[in-house]
Amino acid sequence: MQAYFKVTPPSVHDMVLRLEARGFISRIPGEARSIKLLLPAGELPALE
């Protein structure tokens, strides 16, 4: 996310927290690589 959006690590952390708060992802705090996407793939925009 940091490279794609060209932002700082704290900004990425804020993005993750916002995505979780809005119900787009779930994660287990303190556990690495625990992010789970809650949207169907068809609802996601295509990335370049």
C-alpha cells in the first residue's frame, strides 16, 4: 500500500484502521498478515 499510494507507513496504518472501521476488512490486532477482505472481488475496482 505504501508504494502504490506513495505514502508513509503511518498513513498506511491509518488507512488500514479506516478500512476496518468501515467494514471493508477484518483483522486480528497484533497478528501479522491477518487482514481479510470482506467485499466480494467483483465489487473492487481494477488496479493499474
